[in-house]
Amino acid sequence: EGAGGVTAYATDRAVTVFALALSGRLFVGGLLSGTARELSVDGPVFDPRPDPLAARIAYVSGRSLRIAELDGTSWELAADDDPDITWGSADFVAAEEMHRFRGYWWSPDGSAIAACRVDNSPVQRWWIADPANPGNSPHEVRYPAAGTPNPEVTLHVLALDGASSEVRWDRAGYPYLADVQWRSAGDSGRLVLTVQSRDQRSLMVLDGDPVTGVTTPLFADGDAAWVELVPGTPAVTGDGQLVHAADRDGARRLLIDGSPVTPPDMQVRAVVAAGGDDVTFLANPIDDATVQHVWRWTSDGVLTALTDEPGIHTATVGGPVTVIRSAVVDEPGAITQVLDGPTLGSYAQQPLVAPNITIRHYGTRRIATAVLLPEGHDGNPLPVLMDPYGGPHALRAVRSHNAHLTSQWFANQGFAVVVADGRGTPGRGSAWERAVHLDLATAVLEDQVAALQAAANEFPLDLSRVGIRGWSFGGYLAALAVMRRPDVFHAAVAGAPVTEWRLYDTHYTERYLGDPSLDAAPYAANSLLPLADELTRPLLLVHGLADDNVVAAHTLQLSNALLAAGAPHEVLPLVGVTHMTPQEVVAEHLLLHQLEFLRRSLRLIGGE
């Protein structure tokens, strides 16, 4: 979690009460009365959720799933003596890669809970050490690296009266449980499950009987590369139609009972809500992922855009109320407004910098590229800092003010900052996303070079002094750039980089590179370790030693290979830091450290 305090809450169906966890304690409150109180229960408390009728609250405590009554008593609904088995929590790859952050779901009438049972015993043990405090024992994690066993995940319906049933499907063929939901009370409380094959080339949506546990197919999809999991899908309209999104005719399209209802020049990004006879969803023009708009489909076949200003728009829907959040380039923060209603006040702090930004689409591939210059720049040539993420599932060159604040800070230090979203990034259609299938390096790096060269034809860029920085996949890309293309890139900062894909998790890595136990060639071709003897440019590796997502072994193994190859480089270990750096002091000093490294490495005035 990148924030502190209250970071999540849940309500009953009528949105009259809420529950939240704070420092492992349970708090409940009335949204009509405006009062809140602590409910002292056995803890620590994680992911508390009121039942739909607001009669009681379920929560996870350690490895068990518990029920809290409103008088403060609590009892155990599901637990296991085996320390490798958990109830009610999402497993690692579900939370990290499928965006399924929860592991239990109340039935519509509040009489039962569908809960995940996760058996982690097949998953290999890794240990995250604390080198700065040698007296501390290493922290054990179960990490399913590419080509190794995943946990065994099963789904059970647990009635509050003690009855239970296991929901059954072909788990050998479809081991990934990507989504679980209950249909509305009018549908007799049946379950809808999404399951996926290990190679992610096949997906099934299943109807589940909560009493017998029998499942039957509702929808199936397949793809020669992979089937994308689309946020908010599946969904069911009030009149019982199944809502999904899938790649058809080169674009991700909204499907109603299997039939496409959006055009092939629109890329659906997420489904927000399915109403009685309408669906609210997010999409962008297939040739422009710098924007995202809110759309509504109605059963008469009409598509209506609910937003039109260029920017990044999202929405949430509750009953007849739709709330839209809009971020644009020219204004800081975001505007939150009820559709056809009032604008909600914001008390967010104003940023200290304002992006001096131009967004272009370069070349025949229309590579989305943002160029940021120093405020008040006089037109003289500037050293360049490429600042990409560049990989799947994330965009950086978007029409949103706050997305570019860090890049603008670097620009104000005397750089022209170039941010490009090339092939493999989302929003640009099936072929664009699948250009990285079995090769996460070639097309990604080619598009960064192409965007840089195109920007230099329009802006005052000094191509003899080009640095690149990135984090996570962006860190991989930054290190890759100075190793493969030292003729273009002259220094790199690689933060939390994936350097050896065999060390990253199953669901993400096997989607793009396949299973290394079946074909190791893509892993060898995409690893940075064999490139160690090609490094001739300054490289700063930064890694949090407590990172349990991209573990510090990535940086340490690359550093070891570089040392063996006689390639000078720098390593900055971050003590007690995980994959990101939410600590304000660490984040601030890390930016200053990167700036000093880039100035020194690119031989800029004041950096020698």
C-alpha cells in the first residue's frame, strides 16, 4: 500500500453503513447518522466488509475468515491448522497481476460467503533479508516464479449456519481464478466465475450453483498469444445479459451476450457498471491512448459519450447516480462531478510545478510522445532525459496534468524530458499490445529510439547527451537501452529493474514469454544478464532491499554479472524499501541522487 491511514472501506448494498480497518482495528459507522465507532473484535483486522443487509461484518484475520457481530463478538467462519493454507485472501498473483484484490464475497441475502481457500504449499519459499539489521531473521515469502508451481486455489460457499460446498470446475485446465461475483438476488444468488488456463490462451466464464457446486459455461474466449483480463468484466445487466470485453477484429470490444456492440476503431479499457439495460465503460480511440473517455451503451444499441474534453476520465456508478472524475493537462489534480449534478470540492494540495508539455504522435506507428521543456526555456539545445515505463498495462504519455509532475521537475533542472508509449503499452489494439509476445525488448526499445529521433526534429534536443530513467519495467528498459544502444543512450538510471525474467512471477511473465520449463529461449533472449559485457555507459541500479515483487536479486545478479565482465556501474540499495518508495524523505533524496548521477554522467555544468 502506497498510502497511510484510511485507504479502503466497504458498505452494505443500500450504502447506509460502512466498515474499514485502521492499524488492524475494525471501525464501523452510519452514513446517515454520520457517526463511527470502533468494534473491538479478535484481530488483526483486514478487508472488513458488511453483509448486503448490514446485519454483520466479515473480515480476514491472519489466515482465517471471521464474522463480527454488531455487539462486538466475533467468530471463526473458516480456518485451517496448516500454516500454508489461508481463507478469504487473494493469492499473490491474483492480487499482483489479475487485480483480484479480495478473496471472499457475500451472497446477496447475507446468508453465505463465497471464499477462496489458498494452499501455498506447492509454491517455492524465498527469503527477503534485512542486511542493514543482521539480527533480524529473513522474512519468508511464497513466490511463484515463472515456470514454478502456483498455489492451489479453490472456491467454497460457506453458509453462516455451518453448511458448505465446494464450487467445482476443471482446475487442471483452468487453474487461475480471475474473478468471482454473485448475481443479484433476483437471480437466486448464483455465482459467476472467471477462470483462465495457465498459458492464458483460454478463458471461461462459468455459472456456479452455490448449493451443489456445479458449474456450467456462459462464455469462452481464446487467443494464440493470450486472453486479456479486462477490469470490470464479466458483468450481468439487470435483464440477465452477460457483459464482457474481448479482442475482436483487431480491437478490444464490448460484448453483450457474445456479440460486439462497439466499433473496431474504439478500444475498450474497462467496464464500470452494468445497469438494468445499459453498460457504462471506459474507452479510447484506437489510434490515441493519450485520452480515455466514459461511454454508455443502452439496449437500443445507442452509444453515448459521457465525456468529451481531452483527458483521462474515469467513473463510478451506484444506482441512478454516475460520478465522473476528469483529469486534463491544463489543470492540476482532477475534477469530480456527479453527472448532470454538482461538482465535488477538492482539498488536494496544489503541485509546485506545471508541465510545459507538448504531446505528439510520431511516425507511421503514431507513437504517443510527450515532450517537456524547462519553464521559460530560451530555445537553446538541451540534454535529453527519456522517462518511460514502456511496458504492458501502463501508460505515461497521457493528457493528465499530474502524470507529468516528476518529469517536469527534471525538465526544470535543465533537461528536455521525452516520455513515449510504444508498442506493448495498452490502448492501441490487439496487434500493438501483442507486438511484445515472446520478445519484451526489441519493439519496446525500437519505439523509444524512434520517438527520440522524431522529437529531435521538432524540439532543441542535444542527442550527444541522452539519459534514460525508469522504474520496474521502465528500469528494465533503461538498463536495456544503455546496453543494446549505447550509440543513442549515454547514461541510465534503472530503478527496481527486472533483469532476469525467470525471477518474476508466473502470471505476468508466462503471458508474454511462455513457460520457461517448456521453452527457455525467450527468457535467455530477454534477460539482461548476458548483456553485461556490452555495458560501456554509466548505469545506476536502484533497488529496495525489502522488495517482494521484483526482488533485490534482480539488481544483485546483474551487478554480479557486470562486475565479472569488468563493467563499471553503481548500485544504490534502499534499506527497508519495497517495490515503490512512498516514504517522502526517501523519494525526495532519491530524485536528487538521480539528478546528480545524470549531471555527472552526461558531463553537465555543475555536475562535474
